[in-house]
Amino acid sequence: MTIQNKRIIASILFVLISFVCVSQTPGTELPPPGAPPAPPIGDAPIDGGVLVGAAFALFYGVRKLLLQKANNN
């Protein structure tokens, strides 16, 4: 890809991003005044999927170590 093509692509992306930024109206990002506050992030519970993933990672790691040890002998 030549430098000229890269400049054209970068210019097109810059224009498209500018349109997205201009199309946002101010004040719509904030919640309405009567909305309840968002829950604190630190109080999120650890879901069961995380525990299943950790168990799978432990199983996979032990399996890889045992296979590597068997191949070296």
C-alpha cells in the first residue's frame, strides 16, 4: 500500500469520525435528574462463569505440564 493510499484512507476516517462527533447533541449523555444512581462497581459479585473458567485453566495447565513431563522422559 503506497503512502498516497494511506493518506487517503486516513483522511476519510478523520472525516467520518468528525461527523460522529458533531452529530452528538450536548446533554444527552447524562441521565435525567430523577434517575437512580448507578450501582457501585466494586460490589459486583463473582459469577459462576469466572469460577468455571479458573477451574478449566487449572485443569488445562496441569494437563500441559503432565504431557510435557511425559514427552521429556
